[in-house]
Amino acid sequence: MSEHIHTFTDGLRHAGITDLRTYRENHDRVVADKLHEVSTVINAEINHGRWIVNCECNGAGFTCPKVKVACCFDCGRVYLNVKFPRDAVKIERLLIERPMRNRNWRKGETVKTLIAENIEHGFQIL
């Protein structure tokens, strides 16, 4: 199993993306004609072991708790104010114990809920 929840530097490394600068450069080049920044708050979630933001266009953009930015390569949006849960580290630790397809978290799910689910399905609790 993966040792961590993936961020844009993991999921897009094949495209030469290693940090926020290369993420934005690559995104801005690919979607140059439709690029636009969004400053309203949007919540991050974990989907199949990846930190993402669900975009208004039904696409998704990888994000990262350290930089709190997400880029949608489908419609060109750049979310500049991504909000992460206060318990992000605990949430990640609990999800790491699950198979990739079950590494999911959405706003409103609590650490207590994740612990109960892990116990119910026989996943280790750290």
C-alpha cells in the first residue's frame, strides 16, 4: 500500500510537476485560453487516496495541504483558497490503512467515523 495520500506532486510527476511553480506553469500553458482564478473557499477531499478539489465543471484538480491550490485541467479554473480539515494528518493516517479504492474522505466525515469504519472492515487503527 501507498505510504501517504497523494498530492499534485505525486499524481502529476510524469508531466514534470514537482512543486507549485511547475504545477501552475504546466496548467497555465495547457489551458491558456480558458484560464481563470477563483478565490472563493472550496473544500478539499480525498478520493481514492488523492487530495483533490471537485471542480464546478465535473472535473477535479489535485491539491496539497501545504499550498492549498488546485488546478482543473478540464475547464481552466485555478482554485486559490482550498480549505483542508483541521484533522488532515489523522484522516490521512486512518485512510492509509485501507485499500486505495477505500481511501476516501469528504467534508463532514469525522475522525471518529473513520475509526469506526476501519474497525468494521478490519483495517488497522493507528
